[in-house]
Amino acid sequence: MSFPRISLSRVPSYHHNGNYFHLLHPPFIPVSKIPSLPTYQTARAYTDFNSQSQTHPTVSLPSLIPSPPPNNPNSTHRWKPMCLYHTHGKCTKIDDPVHVEKFNHDCSRDFQVSAADFERKRPQDFDFFLVFDLEGKVEILEFPVLIIDAKKMGVVDLFHRFVRPTAMSEERVNEYIFNKYGKFGVDRVWHDTALPFNEVLQQFESWLTQHNLWEKVHGGRLNRAAFVTCGNWDVKTQVPHQCSVSKLKLPPYFMEWINLKDVYQNFYNPRNEARGMRTMMSQLKIPMVGSHHLGLDDTKNIARVLIRMIADGAVLPITARRKPESPGTVKFLYKNRI
């Protein structure tokens, strides 16, 4: 079953008092300078690490920035920061032309695909990838997820929530948020929108259900989809830690995931290890947009790397899986991993 095309959040201004976040942001980078992106197909379901093929064709990293696709009507689209009130369903300025001019409310426009991107794509194990990048080392502060269609290589929908810590004093929270988000100019929107982790998980599960990617009655595993992270920390360490702090049982859909860095390392075999998102983007000649360590922007940049890899012919299998009888024990697919 395929999803209908969903226009991703037309996102409102971070500061609804006119003190716009973009003034604190790095200069805009036109989307036309972002390398074109590919598409893929769906293959057999992934079963066991021991039987999983780990062979990939050797692909060289690019030496030049690819040219923008010709005659693309959207190639003049100017990158704009997302309205974070809108991603939380609380934008009150969607009819304000000045606000809409300054802030993006449709992040699907940041992802463009050309016909050439489909030439080297290979069948994938999943129909959809859930690109996921948490923020917050003490407790989770931000929970962004992008659904990427594995066939069309486009954005299906966005889920984005700020998360309010449950085990900190109010004074500590205020200090924590100012130090983390004040430099981005989004500390106010965080305070206006943040929810406890248990409420965020409930909303996330409702969102997954709307897209037919998850049903609690069917064991609570994802349906035709897999999480994609830049590293193992998000799902392996921080989600279980937050569940423990919030007195929640670890949801079954967090039992396995794809570490994009491991697939990248084994697909491109770069001379220098790509230990993070910025290194991968640099090696692939993909300009980074937005603010590093603002979870939503990092998630979108990770999605750009994912799309580029699939365009180059990479196949993304599950790279890490918990033991059902011992969720703290994780088995990894690759021996050569970050």
C-alpha cells in the first residue's frame, strides 16, 4: 500500500514576536546546490544477520559537486528555516505573508529528485525509512522523524516534537534549554511547545498508525519501515535511558535500526573514516543547511545523505538488533563499523 503525497509542514516562525530566528541563522544555501537525489525499490524482508549478504559494489566518492538538474522549476527555491511552531501544530501566522516568506512550512521542498537519480538505485529491504536524530544528552529534548519513501526518494511526512525533561528541576531545565537552544534562537518555542516524553511517544505512535507503519495489536513492530540513525547512540542508548527515566517500557519498534554510518563505511570504503554526519556530507560534496545540533535540521541533512547513498546504489539493511530476551544486548551486522 502506498502513501498519498503529503505536503510537509509549512513551518512557522520560531519567534512569533517578530524576532525571527533566521537572523541568527547561517546564510541561506539554495537547494539547487544540493546534489540530486535518487530512488529505490522494495526487496525481500530482512531476516537474520548470519544470512544477510553484505556485498556492495565499490563506489567512489565524488570529486566534484554535481550540477543542479536542468530545467527544474523548483531549482530557484530558497532554503528557509522551518517554522517550529508549525511542526507542533501551533503556528498562528500561517496567513502572514511576511512570516511565510521568512519561514518554511513544507520541508518536502528541500528534497529534489531528478530522473538521473533513479539510474543506479537498487531494491531495498524496506518501503520507508524513518530518519531519526535525537537531541539531549541528559534527557531527550527533541524528537524529529522524517518518513522517506524508498521508491520515490521523497519526503512523506514529518514528525517533530520538543520534549520536556521529567527528572530535572525547573531551574535546571531553564539553564539546560538556554545553553542548548538559546544560540539558535529557539529556546522560547521550546518552552511554548515541549511535552513530556510519554505524551510525545503517544503522539508518535498515533502518527505512525496514520501512515500504516505501526499497529500495537500486531506486536508493536514497524510495518515495512526501519529507523535510520547517524550512529547507534540514539536508539541503542538514549531511548532506553529516557524510557527508564520516564518509567516506560521500551517500545518494540526500537528493537532494531539502521546505522547509516556503518552502511556508508562499508559501501564507499572511504580513505578517511566518516565518523559523523558532517564528514559524510563533506566527502559526498553535499552542502550542510540549517544549524548543526538542531535536531530537525540534522535529521534533514542525514536524509540528504541517505538519499544520495541510495542514488549511488547502496542497499540499507538492518545493522543493529537487540536480543528479545535481553534488550540491553545488541548484535551488529557489520564487523567493519564506526
